[in-house]
Amino acid sequence: MTIITPDWPAPPGVRSLMTTRIGGVSAAPWASLNLGDHVHDDPAHVAANRARLRAWLPEEPAWLKQVHGTHVVEAGAASGLQADACFSRACGRVCAVLTADCLPVLFCDRSGSVVAAAHAGWRGLAAGVLEAAVAAMDVPPGEILVWMGAAIGPRAFEVGDDVRAAFVARHPETGAAFVPQGAAGKWLADIYALARIRLNRAGVQAIHGGGRCTYSESETFFSYRRDGITGRMAAAVWLA
């Protein structure tokens, strides 16, 4: 199993990782480390893949039912809760989200007292899922550290006027994250830039990661936009 170790200055008691598509048992088109149980992969393969991830974690995550919203729950509740972010102040409780182009965002505070994870597709990002995660952590935003995992890159994320309008109508400065693309009404969106702007507005300044592209790095990452039927990767953070 191949993982990414987040490049952020988290305190010693914070552990984190992001999986890739490499090192599992699923067959194509979910090859090979698919962790999503909602994408029509063989359930036995998903269970085997999750067991491989579990070897890296202190406990099994309570997997969320992600719906591109802004609801935040406390990690450790029952699996299947409808939410797009979770947080924890308890040692060994794993905050995890699944993605395949959407932006996974991990959070901790500088003292290592609380962690969180958020699934930020454009809908959730525009609606305020990152701000909701910051609020749930209940610490001064200036004390929060953020790591952004692999997501669809700014050269691949084509969107329409509706997506741009969803951001710009609330925060005009987000217009800088959109570049005109080809036909009228089409834009290339930088989801990393959009996340940074929204986090900065929430008072979070220490933002790390970003820059990997799930769409173009086909050997390493799943991409829903590229493949349609595909697997899911996990990003996780916990207090040791």
C-alpha cells in the first residue's frame, strides 16, 4: 500500500496520511486500493482494502455518507452518518474522508488538542464546509494548521458559469481562481486557490499542501472526472 505523508508542521501528537490508488486488491476500473463502498466495487475487495488501511490507523474510521454539504460530526459516531466533515479531541479517533477529484482537507491546532477532516467538492466548498470544520474545532482560527491533499488540478477542472457565480457572488475575490476556457461560459477553476481564499477569510493562515492533480496523475490517483466509474482514496488525521 502506497501512501502520501502530509507535508505540514503538525505537532508531534498528530498523525495523518492520504492513500493513493496503489497497493490494493480491487480489479479494474477500481484498481487497486479502492476504499469506497458506494462505487459498485466487490464488497469483499473493499473490505480487504480497508483492512490494509486499518493497519496504519489506531482504529477503523466511522466512514461518512458524503453528500457535498456542510454538516460536521464528531468522529467515532456510527458509520454512515450524512456529513462532509468530522472532528475529534479524543486520542485514537480517526477523522477520515473519501475523495476522487474533490479536495480532502486535514486540520489540527498548534497544540495538538483537536483534529478535523473535510471533503470539499465545489458545492461543499462554496456552501462553507471548510468554515464549518473550523467552527467545529472551537479554537482560535489563527492556531489552526491545514493540509490540502490531492484534488483535480487547475488545468483539468473545467466548470460552467454557475460554478463561478456560486463563489463570486459571495466573495468577489474568488474570481481570480477562474480562467476563461474555450467557449463562452466555460472556466478552468483552481480548487486549491478557492480553498485558500475561503480559509483565509475564516482566519486560517497556515495552509500547506496542494498542487497534486488527481486527473493528470492517473497512475497514482483515482479521478471521477477522468474515468467516471472509479475508486476512492482516503485522507485521515488523528491524535496519537
